[in-house]
Amino acid sequence: MNDYEALLSLQDIDLRLIRISRQLKAMPQERKIQMNGRSRKRLASELSKIVGLRKDAQMELDEADEARAHLVDVQAEVRERALAETDHRQILSFEEQLSSLAKKMEKSDHGRPARLEALRKLERAESNTHALLERLDEQKRALEASLKDESADLMGEAKELAERRRALSRVVGPEVMGRYEAALKRFGGLAVERLDGAMPSVCRVSLRPSQVAALVRGPAIAECPYCHRMLVTTPATGEGR
């Protein structure tokens, strides 16, 4: 097989692979998998925010508990000093300190249930979001298994075509293969055309006789002067060069 024949066969394979890819993407499971991915991304973002808020709430509760524990220690110290004091004015001062400490502790105790409830609410939200993510992962696995089963024939054909493609790429050679890959990306599959008389088979722009003559005298794999696709100038019958 010549390199230009391999190139044309290579394009036929790639066009078929593109059609297979479109068929696979058109399957309902593929659309649901994409929706699943978007939902998971949104939930993961929400979870990140919830985790941040939950950590802040836990820190706020811990700091409040530490502050109250410090108040308890100070209260015990003041009481001990008050019991040992005999000066009336000092005793009154200690009583004022104890009263102030009691108010601060009461305020801390009053706010703790709300802080604790806020933390518990965030912990429940975090747990529920993790559960939703697990369900989405289970759903994705089920969809992927269903897609694999229903697309087995197409996937098998695609695998065979990929093997043939690798063999043809060796026939074509690295230089031509590089040009082909670039054109394939640029033109979305229709990277190669064949000279049909004075007209390339894809762009269908009639060439001048001088252009045709120059192309025929040149290499078998040229470039269309109009659309710039790769142009096989050898007639399909293999004659005329």
C-alpha cells in the first residue's frame, strides 16, 4: 500500500471513528453522565463551603468553652481569696468581681445552645451532602456500566479501527502523519481530498489547467491551493502519473 492510499484509508477510519463517537455521545446514558458530573461539581463546591462553616462553628464553640473554663478558674481563685480576706472593702471588691464573673458565665451559657445547634446543623448538612455525593457516584457507576453494555459493539469496532489506524500511521510515516493530524484537527475530520480531474473532491473548486499540471507533476500528497486540505493527486485507478 502506498502512503497516499494509506492516507485516504486513514481518513476513512477517522471519519468512522468520529461517527462512532457521536453515536456514543448521543446515547441517553452519556447525557445523564454529564448531568451527573455537573451535579457532583456543584455539590462538591457546596460541601467545601459547608466544611469551612462547620470548622468555624466548631472553633467558635471551642473558644467559648475555653473562655468559660477560664472564668470558672478565675471564679474559684477569687472565692478562695475572698474567704481568706478579712478587710471589708476587699471583701466587697471580691464580691463585685464574682458578680461580674457570674454575669459573663451566664452570658456564655445563654449563647452556648445556639452555637451548639448551629454546629449540629452544619454537621448534618455536611453528612447529607456526603451521602448525596455517594449516591451520585453510585448512579455514575451504574450509568457507565449500562453505557458500556449497550455500546459494546461500537466500542469493539472503535478498538479494531484504532488498531488499523496505528498500522496505517506507520505506512504514512511521521512527517505526513504530522501534517495529517494538524489538518484533521483544523478541518474536523475532512482533512484529505482527492483530485478528481480538475476539481478537488471536498472543496469542489475547479483548478486552472496550469495548477492541475503542477500538482500532477509534484508529489502524490500535495496541498489544495484553495482550501489547504491535503490533496492526493494520483488518480483513483493508479494511472495517469
